[in-house]
Amino acid sequence: MSATQQHPDLTPLKPSFTPSPSSSTEEPPSVSFTIKVLSLAEHIEGGYYAVTHVNPTTIPSPYPQSPLSQQTIDLVGGLPPDFDPKFRRLSTTIYYYLTPNRPLGSFHRNRSRIIHTLHRGRGRYVLIHPDGRIESFVVGPNIDKGEKLQWVVEGGSWKASFLLPDVDGETSSDGLLISETVVPGFEYADHEFLSRERLAEILPEEKAKALEWLVKH
């Protein structure tokens, strides 16, 4: 499979790393070091994250005032007490880190646009656009092979990602570390996981089955 495909053959899509059944499983030393130094915490989508910047400027929210998914709100224990659905931060930025023990970012979507920037490592992204078009591409340092250093996911597109080995044909990775800048700024009220039932509704059966392993619930 090439680094970027608009209508990919989904049969080769398979995980390179198996998620650990326990959060207490130790990551490789270099990965544990990164998690500690960057003060990363487990993310509900998979992987780890840390908020690095919250723009103090607020704008009127362009979105409905009701949350996109009550399931997400329940998973995070409710909305922040100071959250006002009539407003959004201008932007927010996080580190996001996929690791050998937490190698999968499950299918989800956000209302806002997200700009991604690579720091290190390699991974594959799979997008399902609102029109049903599937896009798949590799992010990594090998620009001669078409790997991406920056990529944008528009609001409303379903997104999943999974870790790849640092070198093609090998089996090890120090993790995929990126930054995500969300515009307007991220709120869990604007987040929704893709369910298997919804996946079956938006894709033909064969394609839905090929992507089921990227669904959280």
C-alpha cells in the first residue's frame, strides 16, 4: 500500500503492535522517559496526551449548544464546571503519543478542524469523510516515500490512527509523537466515538468489516 491513498484497498490494514490489556504494563524505557518528561496521561481514544497551550481568546461557538455525544461526556466524567456552550477557545494544542502498549487511536470525530504536526515516529491514519470517501496515509520522516510531516483533518471526518515500526520491515518503535492544534479549541462536547453500528451504516459491509478493529465500542 502506498503512503497515501484516496480509495485504499483495506485488506492490508492490520495492526503492527498489540495493545496491552493492562495499563500497568511497562512501556519500553525510551517511551517511558518521553511520557514522564512531557507529563503525558492516558487518552480516552488510546495513546497518551498532554495539553500544551490553550488560547485565552474566546469566540462565539459556531456549534450547537448540546454535546455531540453523551457517551463521550460520560467517559470523561462530565463537562468542566466553567464550560460555557455559547463560546469556544480560539485554539488549543496538545501532544499526542501512540506507543507500543497503546498503539491505537480509535475512530472518532470532532466538530473542529485539527492540524497535526509530526515530531517523531511513524503511523498510519485512516479517515472516513462525510461523503463516505475513505482516505489512508502514512505519517513519518520519510518524505521521499510520501510520508507526511503535517496533515489536516476537517471537522466532521471520522479519524483513526495506529503505530507503525520506526523502520519498514522491522518490529520496534519509540512511539509516534505529534502535536494537534484544534481550531476552534477542543472541547469534549465536540467529540464523538464511532460505533460498530454506525460504521455499518456509513460504509459497505466489506469495508466496514475491514475497519472494525479500529472502533473502540
